[in-house]
Amino acid sequence: MKIPIKLYNTLTRKKETFKPIKAGKVGLYSCGPTVYNYAHIGNLRTYIFNDILKRILLYNGYDVKHVMNITDVGHLTSDEDEGEDKVEMEAKKEHKTAIEIAKFYSRAFQSDIEQLNILPPSIWCKATEHIAEQITLIQQLEKKGYTYKTADGIYFDTSKFKNYGKFAKLKIKQLKAGARIKIGEKKSKTDFALWKFSFPEQKRQMEWQSPWGKGFPGWHLECSAMSMRYLGEHFDIHTGGIDHIPVHHENEIAQSEVATGKKFVNYWIHANFLVMSDEGKMSKSAGEFLRLQTLIEKNYSPLDYRYFCLTAHYRSELLFSWQNLDAAKAAFSNMKNKVLEVKQNLEVTGTRTEKIKKKKEEFKKIINDDLNMPAALAFFWNILKNEELKNNEKYALMLNFDHIFGLQLDKVKKEEIEIPEKIKQLAEKREQARKSKDFKLADELREKIKKQGFWIDDTEQGYEIKKI
């Protein structure tokens, strides 16, 4: 049975049935990192969302071409074309070259997504390796009369694009001067830089010759040029965080559609913020932020955090607190124990394929409804507790569903713990007390063992020592 995928499209502000441009194929572009610092766990929530979307498309049989950029030049400290280039600024601070900074933080980001079991994109593309495409795009805009020159760069004239502001629902006339960008020599408050000039006093490390003078590309230009380079002038899906809607993605649409005369993207899908319990959204500009490595140092696994992100819908804010992360870690640990229990008690025969097929269809209906991960997790737990299903049926479903969750449930194995000799001796002494029917002493020894972080589990085959 064909179950349609429904996605909330920011472009129309409603849930729509996904229809690809080419049958069976999907062109997917995700806004990638600006590599001047480590990714914080709020950033990583967005990339987990990207991964879930991609996994669902693959689960539905689509051939997905996934492109993600690495911004290694051109992203200024303000989205409004003001301030220093973030990569260049960090290079000065760390007394390294801009290339060294970009390479180091690119590797750190790629390590983070690997640990989170995020599928890598089909194509990584760096802004610095696509300067020619960006210059060509500016020339197309220039030829159509949508650019003008100021003392500091080449700008896009938003007043000439009749739909500017429609995507983000901006009320252009009500924007006050300086509220969004400083006017300076710009014709309109919302005009944005396509190419920024570099001057001798700036001492930039990354700059290129262009028809307009030496300089570097604007941040918004990069994504348009690279997405169209690999996915074509009109493609299926573009993703990012909700903070990209009012400036970055609004500008991408304007410059791309003017240059090509075509609709740029069919479906725009955005993830909401990870918010701190008392500080609002997580942000690098605010100073301190939590990295994945911070969680690892506090004894959480990357997959504990992935499970935590699955507990909220991608369009809802996710409240981060250590208490909430503890709850997710405990739930995920319980899930792994249940999976292990099922795996160790599989039936040899009797798998009912029709029953499995029906459960898969129910699961697909849930995930295809705008990536509903909380409902999908609840369904998974119901499968684990379903007494009508055999263990081999449960296990087959678990492995199938984990193609979406990405929790590596196929790798779950019994935890091997090192038991101190003292605990072993107490356990053996307790066993002798039980055999002698001295149950009072046996209970006392069990409590003594428990206080030291271990538990005795009595089975028909004998006793087993477990770590609490």
C-alpha cells in the first residue's frame, strides 16, 4: 500500500503531500556549518532532524541525492553583512591560518555527526571551492539589473523582486532603519551583499579577484550557487533551522529565482530550537555552549542525545536540562535491555510475515506524517510490550524501525562488567547461605552487595551478578 509522505512546507505554511520533481528521486539540500567553532548541541539537533528526513525518504524507496555545504568563508559576525568574517576572526584569535581553522572545525563537525550515527551527505561542498560558480551567479543577477555597487561591495536590490519578504512574512514597509540592517549606502533596508570588497587594511587571508574587484562572496550567495551546481536550478527540498527563515533563506530564494527565472525549491522544511531551561535558545554568540563532547565527558553517549532529540517533534522547541537528558538516557537504556532480552529469546520458526507487514505499514503511516518521531517511539515501545507478537517478529520489526531511529539497535549486546573479587566472594557466601536455608544471612549479604553498586539476580541456572 502506497502511503504518502506529508511534510510541513514553510513556503505555504501548511502540511503538504510530497511529490518529487523526478519520479523516485529526491534532491535534498541542507544548510551546513560555518566552520569557525565547534557545533553546539542545538546545531546538532537540526542535523539529527535532517538525518531523520533523509532516512524516511530512503525508507520510502527514494533515491536521495543529499548535498550539504561547509561555509569556510563569507559568513560575517552579523547576518546583516556587518562585522568580521567568522573564520578569519577565529584565525586571528587562535594565531592560525583561516584554512587551518576551517579544516579543524570541519573535521570536528564530521566527527560529531558520525558519533550521532547521522548518514553523511552524498556531496560535501565548500564555499571556497566554488568561487567561480558564485561569481557567475552575480553576473547573471547583474545582467538582469538586480545589483548595484557601494563602497564596500555588490548588493542585491530587494525592491526589484516583487515577492521579497513573502517567504518569511516580512512587513518590509514597517521595518525601521537599522532594525534589521544598517542602511549606509544601501538603497533598501533589506538589500544584502553578494560580494564584499576586501581592503589592504583588513589583511584578509581568503580573497579572490572578481570583475568588481578583490574580495569574497556573501554568505547567502554560497548556498544558492552550490545547491544549484549539484541539484539543478529547481529542486525538491531545502532544510535548515528556523533562524534561517527571515534572512538567509529569504535571500536565497530572491537571488536564485531572479537568476534562473524558475521556482527555486518546492519544499522548505525547518527545525525548531533546542532551548535551555532558563536561558532560551542555545547560541555560540551568547558565549558558553554545550558540545557533544561535553555530554560525553558527563557520561552520556552520543546516542543518548540522539534518543533525547527523537522525543520531541522537529517543529517543536525541545527543552534541554540535565534532568530531561537523564530521563532520555534511562529510557534508551531500558529500550536496549528490552531489545537484548528479545534477541536472546528468539523462536526458531513461526514468523508471521503478514503480521510483520501490517505493523510496518502502521509504522510508515506514523513517520510519513511530517516525521512524527514521538509517535513513532511510542509505537516502537508498544511493539516491545506486545504479548501477541513472537520475539522473532519483534526483533525483525525492531531492526526495520531502527533504519529510521538510527539508534544502532542491531549492535546492542550484553554489557560486560568487571566484578571485584570482594563482590564475587560475598555472592558465593550468599549462595552457600541460601543452600543452607539461612535466608536471613542471604538477605543481609544481598543488601551489602547492593550498597556497593551490584545486584544479585537468582535464576534457574544459578545466580548472576549485575551492576546497578
